[in-house]
Amino acid sequence: MQSTTESMLRALRAAISVGPVWRLAVTLLLANLLVLTLVAISLRASWQLHGDRAAVHSRNTNRLVSQSIADDLQKLELVMQAVADEHHRQTHPGPIDAAAMNTFLARQRARLPMLELIRITDASGNAPYGSDVPQAGQVYVGDRDYFKRLRSDPAADLAVSEPVVGRASGRQVIIFARRLGTGPADFRGVVLASVALEWFERKFAALDVGPRGTVVLRGNASRNFDLLARIPHAGFTGQTTVSQTFRNTITANPQEGTYEAHAGADNVRRTFSYAAVAHYPLLSLVGLATDDTYAAWRREATQLVAVALAFAVFSFLAAWVIWGAWRDRTRSYEGYRRQLEDQVAERTRDLQQAKAAAESASVAKSAFLANMSHELRTPMNAIMGMTAIARKRTADPKVQDPLRKIDTASHHLLHVINDILDLSKIEADRLTLEKVSFRLGELVENLLSIMGDRAREKDIAVVRDVPDWLAGRTVCGDPLRLEQILLNLTGNAIKFTDRGSVTLRCRVIEESGNDMVLRWEVSDTGIGITAEHQGKLFSAFTQADGSMTRRYGGTGLGLAISRRLAELMGGTIGVESTPGAGSTFWFTVRLAQGAAAPPEPAGAAPEDRFEARLRERHQGKRILLAEDEPINQEVSCDLLEEAGLAVDLAADGVQAVDLAQRIDYALILMDVQMPNLNGLDATRAIRSDSRNARTPILAMTANAFVEDRLHCLEAGMDDHVAKPIRPEVLFQTILRWLER
């Protein structure tokens, strides 16, 4: 048995080492595992997001309900005070004019639609005056609890009754009563106002709490939480049964709180928020059904799983086609070998066709890689953003450590995606270099700042060998692409050096009145490279040998991209190396002579101060965020609100245009790809007719090509921030436009 197992393992290792089919299968498996991991992370973050939103929505809705009820009851108290004043006026010094009093009460009742009626009783409980004049004098309330309480307690001000059946209307009402008299010993009756419980339920019915949500009005703990009104109506008016979870929560937080429990009326699990209604003995509750809360999440989960399955099917079909093509080509080549002398012409023709097919496949591959890289940037924005939010919200080191690892892995994956995108743009001839003025010294200092931590971790010295006069020169070119080459070369030098130093050197090798040619060198004391492997270094997806990939990692794209960028900037690239003695990578670029750079303003803030400057100078400024993807909405809103900005959210271009026509904004962040109306058309509509025709509009999108940025500017946008969002870049860009 053991020998059989060892034989199978040897066969498997041999197949993987030499069999392209096995290599394809392993690659396919890893790709699908990556997609499934991203789907799982996205769904977990989305689940938490929907739960948090339900709690916030329940809490905000309940605050509106509580405040609305309190406002109405304050109006009711003002009316009752006016009635008490009128009663005092008519009883001092003479008797009450019944007709005038009834007319006055009817007029007061007409001011508040919530009122069923208003009455005035005498000290014995008879109600001779009322807004319902035909019924006046026929009602006796001396046996009601609220009347007894006001009569016996001179300090009592306002009494609220339990639900009762109105003796005049026959409907369930609650009574608000106020004591009449000029002093503790002067009890002249009460002014009472009845409010039908149906009025509260009609008020609640206008709220959006979902198909199975509920809004409830109860008495507070002093009334044993008696049920006054509820939607949907459950027929339990007056009952005092509440869950133990609710009792525990309100005991700890009497004024306001949120909890989750099954409702006793219909056994539906809901997220409840409660709040005390001002100084009245009342509580309002809003409950959102858990099934309603996660309905959208279940649809999202279905869609993501469907996408993952579609990717799996597509990848397996693609692998099958590739394997079939490889098998057929192998057989064809074998046939060609056997019939070489007789079919030279036919083989030449077939090779030409194969070359055309390969060139076509290369173009198709470039387009596919560009599109795939673009599509990956959007979920990467969500993953990196949600990871950053999670790290902010916890101080637990056991949680922080895996979050830090996720963040590190996400940045590594983003770096790979960006490399693939750059390579695909170069191969598709879609990479355009910028031409801006910059100071060489600033570029060098920024590079050393980025790479300094990595070098210090390995105890490697980084030496700067750039003359001061050259560091002070201003040139015109693409500083980001030049820095990208230097980052690749310096990063590799640090990676492959275990001890010693890395030296960055720059010299002018040619100069004229219009331009100059610079030679950059990055030298290290690392492992070195054999002459055999040096010729393969600058090819895509290639390292010096396979063992280096296993030991040091990497995709082999960095040097290939650096070669293409150097060539686009009018230069070339090369390497000089001795195994065991280190390497020197060099490249040349041609840059235009630039004007002298203006002096840097005093007190310029570093990048980590952009957020603080936003919060200090622009606290509370209202901006509009147009974004359709829920997780990206959460990430962007969290970043902006942390910086002190007030954010209005639009889920598509139509909503963005509607808000821009009604509200003045300091700045608008606009996604490009949105349903119903895309960001470009929404920007055109805002620029043509809205209150924000001159407001800065910044594109915030995963479209990363230069022509995509030009399309945004042509549509009327002012600037472009690429996804995944880097907070310091976003804050710096917003700050720049808010301070113009």
C-alpha cells in the first residue's frame, strides 16, 4: 500500500513538472479559489452593512416619530392652556357664558385635527361645556382615574389616561386632562381633550418601515408599557406584555435604545428602536423585520454566487478549449515532423496562419486583460475600504492582526492588477505619457521615503548619489511613470539584497537647450544574476529562474513594464551583474527642460494632514456622492464623514440630478458607471440646468485609462480620482477644489 502511494505521488509530481495540462488545472483551481474568497469577503461585509443600516434606519425613523408626537402634544398642551385661561377669564368675576364657551371650545378643537373633542368639567365631574355642543352636559367623568388623580393631587399638572372607549364617540381614545383652579385648594374641575388611537395609527401608516415593519406607541414604565397604538393593527390595545429583552434594555437606557427580539403580536423577529416622547409618559417604538432587512443581501448573494459560478464555467470551458487546441497542435506538429520532406510548403503556410492567429490572440488577450483588470478594481475598492473601516472600528489585537494581513494582501493584489493593466495598455498601444513640470529632487526624496521602511526592515542602507545642482533642476515629462521605473528597480534591489547597501545614482549624459538625457542607476550588493539569465529579465512574466519566484515572489512584470516605459520616454534599459557580488540596473530617459519650479509654500502640510485640514477648514460642508455600489457607498461615506463633511447619497445618475436641482453643494463626487443614468450624462444635465452648474464635480471611478479621464473632463467634470480610493489622494483632491 505504501509503495503504491509513493508511486502515485511520484507520478503526480512528474505530471505537474512537465505536463501543461496539470499546470493549467492548478492555475484554474487557484483562480477559482481567489474568486470564491473575494465573494465570501464581500458577502460577509455586506451582511454587516445591511444589519448596521437597519439599526440606523430604525433609530432615525423612531426619532422622527417621537419628535412628531411630542410636537403634536405640545400643540395640544397650548390649546388646553388657552382653554384654562378662557375658563379663568369667564369665571372671574361672573358665571360662564355657555354659548360663548362652547363656541370657543369648538374653535380650539378645529385648530388640531388630532382632537376628537375638548370638554370642561365642574368640580364634581360633570362636563357641561364641550366642543361637541349637542352632547355637552351629558357626560360624567368623575369616576375616571385621571379625574380622581387631578382632584386629589394639587401638584398634578397633566394626566394621560389608559385607552378607554369614548362615551360620546364610542371609539377607543386616550384622554389628556389638565387641572382647573387658581391654587391647591381651588379645584374647579378639569379641561380634557380626547385623541382617537386611530389618529396615531394613521400617522404611523405614512412611514416606510418595510413590508413587515411595525410602529408602536406604548406607555412608559410608570404605566407598565400599556399598548396604545400599533401598525399593523393587532387588536391588543391596553395589553402590557413586552419581551424580557425590551425590559432589560429600557432599564439600562430609559430614554433611547435599540434591541432585537421577536414581536409578541405576530412572532416576527425585528430590530427595534425606542425613544421617550419628551416629558410625556409615552414611548415610541419602530421595528424593522429581519427578513426585510436582509432581502437585498440575499439577492446580492444570489447574484455574486451566480457570477462566481459563471466565472467557474467560463474558466473551465476556456481551459478545455486551450487544452484541446494544445492537443491538436501537438498532434499536428507530430504529423509535420513525419512528413517534413514532402510538406515543406504546406508547413510554411500553416506556420504563417499560426502566426496570424497568435497575433490576433495577443490583441484579444490585451483587451481581455484590460477589461478584467478594470472590473477587479471595483471590488478591490470595496475590500480595501471595508478592511480600513474595520480596522478603525476595533482595537482588539486578535482582530487587528488578520485585518492587517488582509490589507497587506489586498495591496499586493492591487499592485499585481495595476501591473497587468499597465502591460495590457502598453501592448494595446493605449498608454499615453503625461507632460508636466516637476523637480528631480522631489521625485528622489519621495522615492526614498517610500522605500525607506522596507530597507530599514532588512537593515540595508539606501545611498542617494544625485548632485545637488541636478536635484534642483526642473524638467518636463511624466513623473509618475519615471517614479514607477525607479520603484520597480529599487524594490527589486532591496528584495534581492540581504546585507550591505542599495545606491540610487543619476547623471546627465546629454543636454541641449530643449531637453536632456538622464542615466539612472540602481546598484545593490545582493545575490547577483548569471549571464545566462540576464537576457530573460525584461520579458513579461519572467524572473531569472523558477527558484527565485518561489523564494522571493513576484509576477515578473515589473522589469518588462520598466523596459516598455523607458522606451516610451526615448531611452533604453539594461543590467550589469556578477553572481554573488551584486547588480547594477540602469536606464536612460529623455526629458524636456522645464521652467524653474516655484518655491514650496511655507508650512505646507504632509499628506497625512489632508484629512485634518478638511476637518479644520471645511467642517460640515455638504457634498453629494453619486455611487450605485452599496459597499463602495459605505466606504466613501465613512471616509468623507470622518473628515467632517456632510454627505448626501445618490444611488444613480437620476437621483444625483434631482438632488443637484434642489440643493446647493460645495462639491460633487460622481461615479461614471451607474444604472438609469450614467455619470457622464448626469454631469452634463447638472451643468446645463441646476443649482450646481458651477460646483466642482470630481469623477470617482475604476475607469483608469487616460481617454476615460478625458471623457470625464469633456462631460464637464473638473478632476478624476481613480479606484481603489487612496484616502490621502481623495482628501488632497477635495481640499484643492474646496479651497479654489
